[in-house]
Amino acid sequence: MKEKKTIVLAGNPNVGKSTIFNQLTGRNQHTGNWTGKTVEISEGICETEHGIFRIIDLPGTYSLYSRSPEEEIARNYLMGEDFDSVMVICDGTCLERNLNLVFQVMEICPSVMVCINLMDEAEKKGIRIQLEKLEELLDVPVIGISAHSRSSVEKCRKFLETAGKQKNCLIPAKDIRTRMKEAEAVCRQVVSAQPYPDQRDRKLDRIFTSRKTGFPVMFLLVVFILWMTIFGANGFSDFLLTVNFWAGEKLKIILEQMDLPRWFCGLTADGIFRVTGWVVSVMLPPMLIFFPLFSLLEDFGYLPRAAYNMDRPLECCKACGKQALTMCMGLGCNAAGITGCRIIDSPRERIIAVLTNVFMPCNGRFPTILMVISIFFTSGAVWKSSLIPAVCLTALIIFAAALTLLVSRILSETLLKGVPSFFVLELPPYRKPQIGKVILHSVRDRVLFVLMRAVMAAAPAGALIWILANVKENGSSLLAVCTEFFEPLGQVMGLDGVIFTAFLLGFPANEIVMPIIIMAYLAQGAIGNVTGLEEIREILLSNGWNLQTAVSFLIFSIAHWPCAASAAAVRRETGKISWMILSCLLPAVTGFVLCSLINILLEII
Ligand SMILES: Nc1nc2c(ncn2[C@@H]2O[C@H](COP(=O)(O)OP(=O)(O)OP(=O)(O)O)[C@@H](O)[C@H]2O)c(=O)[nH]1
Ligand SMILES: [Mg+2]
């Protein structure tokens, strides 16, 4: 009979806890080269020759006295939950700082193991750690590993079996200064060479974070990523749309041959299948390129540098510099960005970050935005036809970031008054991304995750849109009644009733906005023969779209209301419905005011 034990992985942020957790359990916890990725507890199972271990991955914490929400989660778990042993993961390149937490954990837990990770990086920096001596001094089991290597994972699995077998390691509580001195004394005995400053990191930091080059490099990086995304995605999207159209036709024929009711064939083939197929066709190709490139930058260690650059503008808006990290996360998914706001310690600044995250265009909005930009802002050769939209999209992201800053400033001058708090943002070392693993993980954990969520929303939404477009009252469909009702409001904003209704119906997921627009314009209750950008362009132009409609559409895409998942995340993170309502009103009012102003200005000109 195998023994069953619960082992908790604790440690400073960015030391590789989640990487070890994934290796041991086969789970796909998100990892990345910056502090504070894990903000929730995860668990998984690791089975070895002699035991079955329930492994708990905690958010990183520098100390058990910390007060930020994700660090509190770690502390509360260690102090209040039932487990057999704690494995404190340490960073081999800065053992002294990590030992403080080891001592603090030993003050409250009778069974502690120490795993020194990142030994490969320590070795590269010329640091040697005498593991046996450390084990002797701490009087707890110690191993040294590099979580990326297979042999280390095996070693770590074996190490799990020592859990709970050593004697009680509880030590008396002491003040933090004494503990720091003890950590220093231990390191003096076991760390045989001091690290020499990493010249390569310094040079790179001079490029990525200096006042002269920080922002231009950031701009070029974003343009490059978006250019690659658009360049690679457009053709693939067109191909998938053609396949989707063909498959939809075939499905309809098969269903009709089965003598099923006409309404059922329409609902299934034209509603559910076509809308879902559309969402997959336009979302999958850009995500397949954008997410892996973004993850490579993240693993390389660039995100905290971007946050460092953004610190000054955010401070001017009396918001927290760490908000830049949550804004970057929002580019992937606003719901994830909102949850990630837990890394911000001050409740005031956290709420500002939560309320404004939705201004960053998420991946659900990217494909539609890209499509409109590609239709209205492209010309010339192939490279130009993707470079110009990439620059336009970058400008839109800068505009979204500027709106976030402006609204943050307004909030911190009115509802959420206060001075910016002091915070420390650690700049992690640059790490060579594990290209294969990063691509695999981002495709599996991000692309498929976001796509599945979009499909789950698109399928019922497709059915609903089909019903709205096909159920007729006095000769006009319910969708037409809705669009007519919102026509005056849409006109004020330089849009039309169809576009406004599409954004309203897109509340479950932003991805379905464009299919609704096309269905409503075609008045067929189906997306019809739409197999590429050219057809969409024709449909939009013949329904009165011009450059001004496109600009208003893009602005309203940035600032309307959060999707259902993001609104739920705001409610969860703030604990109040009133904040959730405000998170919907803020962007909606901002979008309405901006679009109306532009419309009035253009009419005057
Ligand atoms: N070179 C090297 N990189 C590693 C090793 N272990 C982890 N990493 C990298 O270190 C970064 C941080 O890893 P995570 O597992 O996310 O760290 P974490 O401790 O869970 O971080 P938080 O959740 O923020 O507390 C990632 O980019 C990993 O790929 C290692 O042994 N060697
Ligand atoms: Mg983690």
C-alpha cells in the first residue's frame, strides 16, 4: 500500500515553484519570468514508486508577514491548512534572501524540506553551494535541482519520499533582523563564491529600460509581434472561413435530407455551426501566433521591464506601477488581467487596476479589430498590407493604454483618492526561453483555453442570434426591431443600430460581435456566403461604413463594457456588485463620449 501525503510548495516569487509543480504533477500551471504569476492555489497529484503525493502550488511570498492578497493566500494556507510537509523552493542564485522564508516556515511547520532550484543559473554565475553542509546547518533535507532538466525531476520525485520522515524541525520564533543575520551566517559557510554582476543583463537593461530607448524599443517590439500576427493570420483565416462555409453548406444538406424540420436545420447549420465556425476561423490563426510570441517575451523576462518603463506615467496618474503587468495580462484576457491585480498590495490601487483593465483590448476583440483595420487601413504590397495594420493596431493599443491612464487618474482624483504606494518590482534575470515548451504550453493552455471559452459562448449565442434574425413580427425580425430601436443612439456615435446591438449581444463574448453585424446586414439569419475579407469589406461598405464608422467602431471596441467573464471577475475580486456596475459604466460612458465627440467634430469639418 502506497503512502499518501500532502506536500506544499512554498517559496519566494519567481523561483520556479510552478515549473516544479508542473513537472511533478503533469499539470499546466502558468509559468513566466516575472514575480507574481501565481495568485491562486493549485493542486495536483504526483505518484512515485512508494507514495502518492498531493502537491499544492502556492503563490510566491517573500515573507510570512507580507500583506498583499496573494502572499496572504500563501501565509493563510501554511498557517491554517492540514498538510504533511512543506517543500520550500529557493533560488540558488540568491540563497541568502530565500533562507529568510525557510526560517520563517520552520518556525511554524514541523516538517520542512528545502529544494534549491535554478542551480544551472547559479553555476553559470559562478556560485557554488555546498548542499550537504547546508543540510547539516539547517537540519532539514536539502536537494539542489534545475527544474528544466529531466534528471532533476526524477531527483525531486525521490526527494518527495523523504517527506515527514525527518525529526520535528520546529525552531523558536525570532525577529526578522536576527533571522537575516542567521541567513547571512549560513550563506557565508555554504556559498563558496559570490556572484559576479551579470554584464549581459546590464547591457540589455540599458536598452530595454533606459529613458531614451525604453519606449521606442517597446513600440518596435509590439509592432513586430502584431506584424507577425497579421502577416501569418490573414491567409489562414480566409482559408478557415472558406472551409467553414463549405462545411456549413454540407451540414445543412445532410440535415435537410434527414427530413428534419426546416427551422431545426437553419438553427443548427446557419446559427450554431456557422457562428461557432466563424469564431474559430477568425480567432485561431492570430492567437496561434500572438500568444506564443507574447509568452516568449514573458519567459525572456521582458514584461517587468515594460512595467518598469510604465512606472513613471502610472505614478503621474497616482496608480501603481505594477498595474502595467496587469494591463499586459489584459491583452491576453481581461478576466485573467483582473484576477492578476492581486499582485497590487494597496486596495485603492488594486481597485483602480481592476476597474480599468477592460480598456486593454483582449484576444476576444483582437480578431474583429484586426479585421476592421485590415479592411479600412490597408493598401499595397503584402508586407505593407500587414505592416500598416500592425502600426495602426499598435497605435490603438497605445490609445487604450492612454485611456487606462486617464481614467485611472480621474478615479484617483475622485472616487479613489490617495497617494501612490511604495512598491518594489523585481527585475528578474533575462532567461533564454525554452522555445519548444513555451510554444507548446501557450498553444495548449492559452490558445485552446481562450478558444474553448469563446466556442462555449459562440454556440448558444449563434442559436440566439439565429432566433432573433429569423423570428418575425409584423414582417420584420426581432433583430431588425432591436437594431431599429438603437439606430438613433448608434447614429449619435457615428455607428448604426446594427453595430450597437451587436456590441450589446456580444456581452457573453466579444468574438461574436462581427458575425452578428454580418447576419443583421445580410438580413438572412445566416452569415451566408462570407468566405473572406473581401466579402466582409463589400458587405460593410454597402451598408454605409466609411472611414469614420471604422474609427468609431475601433474606439467603441476599446471602450464599451466588459464581457460576462470579466464582469464576473470584477465582482469576485472586489466583492461588490457596485464596483462591477461601475466597471461596466466607466468604459461604456467613455466610449459613448469619445465616439460622439469624434462624430460631431467630423460633421463640423
Ligand atoms: N534556467 C532555469 N529557469 C528556470 C528554472 N526553474 C524555473 N525556471 C524559469 O523561471 C521562471 C519562473 O518560473 P515559475 O515556475 O513561474 O516561478 P514561480 O516560483 O511559480 O513564480 P510565482 O508564481 O510568481 O511565485 C520561468 O520562466 C521558468 O521557465 C530552472 O531550474 N532553470
Ligand atoms: Mg507560480
